[in-house]
Amino acid sequence: MQDVITVGVDGTPEATAAVVWAAHEAELRRARLRLLHAWVLLAPEPEPGPAEAGDQNYWPHRIIGDARETVRDRHPDLPVDEALVAADPLAALKEAAGRSTLLVLGSRDLGPLARYVMGEIGLQVVAHTHTPTVLVRARPGVATPAPDAPVTAGLSLHEPCEALLAFAFESAARRGAPLRIVHGRHLPSYAYNRGGGVEPVAAQQSAADARQELAAALRPWREKFPDVRLDARVEQESPAQAVLRDAAGAALLVVGRRHKLHFPAPKIGHVVQAAVHHAPCPVAIVPHE
């Protein structure tokens, strides 16, 4: 069955940026693109015919129509489905995510602060869905990534991350792009001396151990994707700081979220929080065990 990428549309520049990104991704994957607009006050559809300004559904039709034209201008042969849903947007997006390979949402940018402002809906969708979700912001005047821009992924070695690695390697392979895997690790307590300084030998040994663990984790993926140019990095600092710094110039940042952490409520973790608030590129959040 053909993959389906669902993108939420609401007529904002952020949603338009998400539509553009999602359409390009759908073409790379040879997937169908679904344009979804949810409005709880959507009226029953009238008899077939052109929408008019007096129709209660005029603006929902206009929003979907504008998104469709945005896609057609760039990808005229891409199969596109349209969905106007009379439901709360959060409920509609969560339901659509369950029937999609990928969910794409727009996020607002605060200009020079270069931050995502995730509304309550986007935050809850990311926290609850088991479907990979990409957050895309509109940044007028910002140059598009270079053709050889890497896909960057933040990798923890303390838990299974097969879903994250699969997403990252497949994304790089589809784009013919290099893949940068970043593992950030704090120095162990024994690497610090009594004066608060760092013991060089202990720090070097910790880094060597981390590089061996990272190489072992990536070995089967190197074999599965021999054509992907891989840059594996160990950074001796906070994982969030390491991922953000190494995401500079990336076409896409991939981070993971453990989807079985449900108590007392689903959380997205500090690395994901940092990525979606500060990363300079689209962010893919991949649920994993």
C-alpha cells in the first residue's frame, strides 16, 4: 500500500511551509500527500458546485484550495488527497497520524529569536502520536539548505533507537545526502579532579569508550546503507547542546522520543524540547521504544 504523508493546513505561512516540505518529501518517497484542515464548525457540504463567499465553508475550501495550488505549482504529478474534517484540530490530527506514514505540521518562528512557538495542539500531537512527526517553520529570507546539506540525527546509546536510525538513514539515502550522527555524553564523575578540573586521560578514555559504542551501534546500518556517507561524532557535552550545534547547516534534524513514557503524562524530553525550540532546520521527531 502506498505511503501517506498528512500535512495540517490552516492558511498560515507556517502551514504553507509545511505543505511545501511535505510535498517534496512525498515525491521523494513516492507517497500520497493528504492535505488536512479541521474545523469544528464545518457545515454539511451543499450540493456539488463552486464555493461562494456566503457559504459557511468558504474559507475552509479556500485554505485547502490554496494548499493544493501550492503543491501543483511545484509537483504537478504528485497524488494529492484533500480532507475537510468537522472536528477539533487536535483530535483530527491524532486520528490522521494513526493512518499516516508521516505527519507534518507548521510551527511559528519568532524572527531573530529563532525559536519554535509550539501551540498546545502541536505539542500534544507530538507527545501522543506514535507516528513520526516533522515540524517546519516559515523563515522568509533564510537561504535554503545547500544541495549537499546533511541529515543530522541525535543518538542516545542508552536505549534502543532502531526506529530513529531507520528514519535517519532512509532520509539521507532518499536525498543522496550525508548523514551526521551525533552522540552527546557528559563526562563521568571520575573524570573530574578535586579542584573541579578535568583529568585529560579520563576524558580521553571516556570519549574512546563512547566512540566504540557508537561504532558498534552503527555497524549494521553502515552495512545496510553502504552508499550513505556517514559522519559519526561523539561530543563530550550535553546531548541537547551537541545536537543543536551539529545541526547547523543541516537539511533535517532527527531526534527520538520514547513513546512508552506515559506517567504521569506523555513527555517529549529535553533533547526534543531543545530541538523544536532552537534548531535552524525542520525537525523530525521519531517515537521509539
